[in-house]
Amino acid sequence: MTGKQQSKRKHPRIPYTGKVDLIFANQVITECAAQNLSLVGIWVMGNHNPATGTVCDIEFHDAAPAANRPLRLKGEVTRAASNGMALMFTNNNLRNYTELEVLIKERGGDVDCVDF
């Protein structure tokens, strides 16, 4: 490695500054600021403190304007810190996955290089 440490991530992330709503079983957190996004997850900023393993719905309000509805994905908290949390997308259908792929491409991401 020269100067920069190479990422061990399998799925590349793109910067994403959109807002998402997080719908947990006992709490709804609206207008959460996101930091980055990939085909498998998202980093949401803030001190929300959910436990690792907690499941939620994640709504992207700027993702599917042609469909005239928000993109809603299932997610699970995989890491929580004082400055934010990592959510892994789970149990999503092909339509949702395709809309997520379009969102990443629209934001300048290259999803073609992702290994499945």
C-alpha cells in the first residue's frame, strides 16, 4: 500500500447527503442525515443509540421521484457509535434493490464493480 490504506470493503460506498427516516418498532426518527451509501447498507449520522441487531424500515424520500413514493428498505443495525450507526439492508425485494441501484448510479456511484 502506498500512502492510502486500501479499503477491505466488498461493496464500494458513495457519499450520500440525503435524509432518511428510520422506523423502528418503538420509535420513528425522521430526517436523519446520511453520510454514505452502498448496495448493502447506509451510514446514518447522529446519536440515536439503537442496539446492534435492531431492525427498522429506512425511507429515502429523494430516491424514487418517478414512482411518486419514497423508497422503503428493511435494515438492521450492525454498528452503533456516538456519531452514527451502520445499517445493513435486509429482506428487500427486486424492485427495491433496483431502485437503490438507480439511486446510487444517479449519485455518481459505480455499481457495476460490485461482487455478488
